[in-house]
Amino acid sequence: MSSEAKSTPVWLITAASSGFGKQIALEALGRGHRVIATARDSAKLSLLKCKGAAVMDLDVTASQPVLDAKLEEAAAIHGRLNYVVAAAGYILVGAVEEASQREVREVYDTNVFGILSVARAAAAHLRQAARAGEVAAMVTFGSLGSYNSGPSVAHYCSTKAAVSVLSEGLAEELRPFGVDVCCVEPGYTRTEFLQRVDGKERRVVAEKEMEIYQEGPTRQLKDDMDAVNGKQPGDVEKAGRVIVDVLTKEGVAKGREIPVRLPLGSDCVHQIRQRIGEYQARVKEWEEIASLVDYTSGF
């Protein structure tokens, strides 16, 4: 393998058939990087294949031994992995009372446990790249929902909050080995995400719809999703470019370190600021009572 080939970053991207995964893959390919694009059905990756990506079938909900083998197979294509992007995820819409245990387990299998399984399979490969003096980064996806839940989307938001917090811990675990972890947290972005389609990769509505939730905030949020679909403020092409800039420390991110949590979109930034204000107000209101449970020594 030539020195030029060794210096060219290698990306493994899950859920690369659409949305953020696809856009990150296109951006990386456009910069001359090597990309291994994956999806449940690799036939959906024909565009990326035509542009030079290697393609593979990969289901993030597969067993750990299967995913370990898949990443070994992927690493063998170019001899290493520098960036592993776990972009798979979908939204389950429905009140907590409406969604079945099966539906909740399935969204957690993809959005949380799938990302964890990919991270477990990727860790050794990323450590190996770091030992060789190369860039190494595990990339996960949270959301604006990592900071704020709501009626009809509590299941989805809880998965994204889980991924964001898990990523913080994973970052601490892998940092000593020279591996970065970045959890991308996009706001509303114009992708296929909110479309009503069959399957697990986009918007799935709970099968049970209870009459008592057909009015009020639960119904309103569902209607709001329909209204905002196709009008989201975020541009996925710009997001893909910024994400690759941040991970490669180029372009708009030149001179910056890779953040553990990367908010994207002015709506996400606004939500974070609003939550900070709410947290500060809550602490101010309850600090005196909270301290009553301490031993007298306190902090």
C-alpha cells in the first residue's frame, strides 16, 4: 500500500442510503476519501457505489458477532478504519401509553443498542488507527431531542438523549487511546426523516392510536410534524459538509478540536440555550431544599 493510500482517511458509514449518512458519504467521497457505505440493503447504495464507495449490507440490529465480522470485513477493504459513523435511526411517533412494548424495544434496538453494538465492533479498529498515528473517530447521532422531549416523541427523544450521554462516557473511555468520539446533534433538517413510510428508517407511527390523545398537545405535535415536513430549516447538504469539516478539522473547523457533542442548526442552539435557562431557574428554586439531604459536611 502506497504512502498516499495510507494517508487517505477511510470512512465506514451506516445507514448511508439516505439522510445524514448519505450526505456524509458524498462529502467524504468528494474530498477524495475512501468510503465504505452500508445499509440494510446495499442495493440502495448504487449512487455511492458509482461515485467510488465500497458498499456492504449491514444491519445495526444484528448480533454482536455478526457486526464484529462485518467491521473486520470492512477494515480489510482498505486495511483500516479511521472514521466509523453510526447514523442509523428512526422516529417512533405515539404517546407513551399508545406505543407497545415491541415498538419501543424496536426503536431502542436501532437507535441505541445498534449504535452501541457498532461502537463495540469499531473500538479495536479505531485504537489500531490511532496507534499508527492516524486520525480515529467514532461518530454517533443524537438530536435536538437529546435536550428536549415532548408529547408523541418521548420514545424517540429518550433514545437520542441516551446516545448523547453514552457518547460522553465513551469519549472518556477512548480518549487515552487517541480516539475521538463525536455525537452529532442536528435540529430539524430537511431529509426523508419525517415522511410516513413503511419500515424502520423513517417515521413510524404507533399502531395503537387512542381516542383520548386525538386532541390536545399529543395530537398537536403530530400535526406539527406534518406541517414542518419539507420545510425544516436545516440543509442536509450543508450539514454533511460541516460534519466532515469538524471531523477532519478543516474548512470552518480548522484549528478546532473535535467536540464530544456537536449541535447543528440554529434551532438546536436555541433549544440548548432555552434548556440552560430552565436548568438555572430550577436550581435556583430548589437548591436550598436539595441541600437538606446532604450530610453536614456537604461538598
